[in-house]
Amino acid sequence: MRITKGEVVGGQVVVEGEPLDEGSTVTVLVSDESTFTLNAEC
């Protein structure tokens, strides 16, 4: 598992950094805050 971030451009999520493998299953967390913190319990 890895965590990456991105933004919605033209209705699609564009991730930063290395591209994801084709067919990857992803979970999208939409934050209402400008920043958030994840810990080991998340």
C-alpha cells in the first residue's frame, strides 16, 4: 500500500509522482480541510 496525492482535472483524478499500475484499485479520500494528518490507525 502507498499513499499519494493528486487533484481533479477535467473530471479525472491526476496523481503526483510515479504513475499507478493499470488496473490498480484505489480509494479516494476527499478532505474538506486544506491539510490533514494520517496516523498508523488510519
